[in-house]
Amino acid sequence: MSNPTVKITTPVESRTVTTSKGMPKTIYYQRAEVETEKMRVQLEVEVDGPDKGYPVGVTKEWDLIPDLVPGRFGIELARRMTLIDPLPGKQQTKQQAA
């Protein structure tokens, strides 16, 4: 089993949400595509600020195991994704398969 790949598709965007204490908070994110062997979905990858994003078009791997956290009803995903650079051997294997 390989890690899901994450391709960044947009520059950093922002939105403002209201916290539980009624204070406004800015969330910075980039839209991305996550792909596994059996599915491809679009989602948002949170980043730390407007200048802390990933370059558009870059492909990373999602190190999923550290992002599994205990939740209210069992296992949940952490709010932030752990993205790592793909291993060189895996990238070549995908290109040969295509």
C-alpha cells in the first residue's frame, strides 16, 4: 500500500470563521487533489499563512499514519495534513506505469 498523493491546484486562499468564543479567525488554505489507488477527491490543505503555501502543481505524499488521532467516536483525521516529498523510486514507478 502506498501513501496517497496530494497535488496542489491553487495558490493560498483565505476565509474568516468565528471561533467558539465569538472572535474572528482567518484560515489559510490551498485546494488540492488527493489520489489513491481507488479514488480521487478534492479537498483543502490548511497552511500557516499567506506566504507559507506550497507551489501550485507540486505533488506530495500524505503521511497518513501520524494524522490518525483518537476522536469522539473512534479514529479521526487531524486537522492538518502531514505532507512529505515522494520517494524518488515511487515517482519513477508511477511514470513507467502511465
